[in-house]
Amino acid sequence: MSTCEIFGICSFVRNEYNKFPSTVGLIMSTYCVGGGHISCARYKVYRFHGIDKVPADLFPTHNARGDMLSSGESMPP
């Protein structure tokens, strides 16, 4: 099984897991392992713009926003 290449540095995993372990665990099993990262909104932004441009409040499931950000629209400063 492949793990997302940003798993170790993803602020979503680091910041949200302690608050909501069951929910984040489910999201992680969907997006962070087994190749699901290609559908992750955070991964999409990272892939095109780098980890420093991934908004802290972007969840893996926010695909419409991730697509918009990865296309270059409304990038955060």
C-alpha cells in the first residue's frame, strides 16, 4: 500500500488527529494510504504549488476548493 508523500508533514494530520481521532482516522484511511491521496484536496494543492501554499483549513474532502486552488485561482499569500 502506498502512503501519501506528504503524510509526515501534512498539517491536517498533525493538527486535527488529536481533536477528532475517529473522524481523522477514517479520512486518513481514505486519502492518506492506498493511493487515495491523488483525490485529496490538500495533495492537489501541494502537487502544483508546494506544501507552504496548502491552507491550514483545507480538508482532504474539500475537492472543489482544492481544484480551484491547484489551478491557481485565489491562492493564499
